[in-house]
Amino acid sequence: MIDKTRAAEVFHAYTEQYDSGNSMIRSKADHTMRVASLCERIARGCQMDETDTGFAWYLGLLHDIGRFEQARIYQTFVDDASVDHAEFGADLLFREGLIRSFPLDGIPENGMEIMETAIRQHNKLSLPERLDARTMTFCQILRDADKVDIFRVITELPFKKIVGSRKDLFGEADGACDEVMACVYAHRCVPRNIRRNRFDCRISHGCMAFELVFGTSREIVREQGFLEQILGEVDKDGNRLWSEKECEQLRILRHEIERAWALENVR
């Protein structure tokens, strides 16, 4: 069995090397622990045994390890302005040897290969089709858990920190562009390079729901309510947040998410 207590201690000791008073560092460490717990819950929902459930938790613990060096070197979490944090983290772990700092007893057969693949792939728009079924499942668990918690992060962080420093993303427009809405109707995530304004970003955040693979993941999203906040049309005081056209597009997105999830539940 993986020693989760020891692994968490090593993780916290590693992150303490960075500025723990920095809100970016604190938020990423908190996100990491939540994703680890979500991976464990989703794995249990897949009826995995204790070894694989613990391994899924470990993927969550290590998935964003590159974020801390990214913040130190580049002072940003925006990959477009710095480095692909998933590739960077996997290189730190498996090419530079950081993984040897963590307890490795209890990792299942081929676990190191699966771990490296899952970490490298967790932020990609889609997974390679060449993956074997077991590797694919662990990659999907990690990606689901990460997206589930990103819904929380989106509701908690200021908009500028979420979308980064690209000026073109702060333009105002009445509604999402046609390319972004095409992703809604196709039930898929929105590529970063087609987003043109703030509302495109809002729609793209909601579109992550289409990519959730497991029923447990969708169940957690409903429980937490953060996706509902992201797709909300009014603030806590009842003031409308978006134009009428934008509110209609949010309603379309909500409808398409419900339709996509219903289709998944039938399969």
C-alpha cells in the first residue's frame, strides 16, 4: 500500500521551500490536496481496489508539482506565458529525479510509466488514442478530478488570474463567438486559441463539463454547485451579469451539458 501520510508530508515539505505566504503557492497546494482526494473518490466509484485507489490519489498529489517551480521562475501560472506545467512537472519528477524524494513502495506494476503519462497528459485538450486501457483509465480519473476542482478555483479567483495576462481575452463583445458556440453544440472543450473575449472564456470554462468521463465526477460537480455558479446569469444580489444574448448562450450551454450527461448515463 502507498504510504499516503508520508507522501503528503514530503509534498508539503517540498512546497514549503517556496513562499508559503504567496497566495498563488497556497492556492495551488490546496488545489493539489483536493484533486488527490477527488481522484481517490472517483477511483472508488470505478470499483478499484485499495492499491489502485491509493495510486489514483498519488497521481492527484503529484499532478501539479511543476506549478511551484513555474511560479518561482516565471511568476505566473499561465502556461502560454511561461512553460507547459504538466510537461515541466513530469520532467522534474522523472528526468531530474524528484520522484525519488517520494515514497515509492506500493506503486502497482507499470505504475511509474502510468504516472508519468498521466501527469504529462493531464492538461492536454485530448488524450492520445494509443494509450492502453489501464493507462487511459488513470489518465481520465486525474483529468476528471482536476476539472472538477478547477470549477471551484474559477469561482474563487479573480477573473484576470484565471485567464492570464493576454490582452485580447479582456475585450468586450456581446456574446461568445461562433467558433466557441460550435464547441458547445459539439460537446467538447474550447481550444484556447479561438477565445476572443471575456465571455468566450466563461463559456469555455463551462465546456469542461463535457469532458467529464465518470458518473462519480458528474455527481460531485452537482453536489458542489460550482459549475452552477459559473453558468449563473445573476450575482448574489440578483443583478444580471451578462447581456440578454449572453444569458441565452449560457442557457444553451446548460441545456447541452444536461443533454450530454444524460447520454453518458444511458451508456
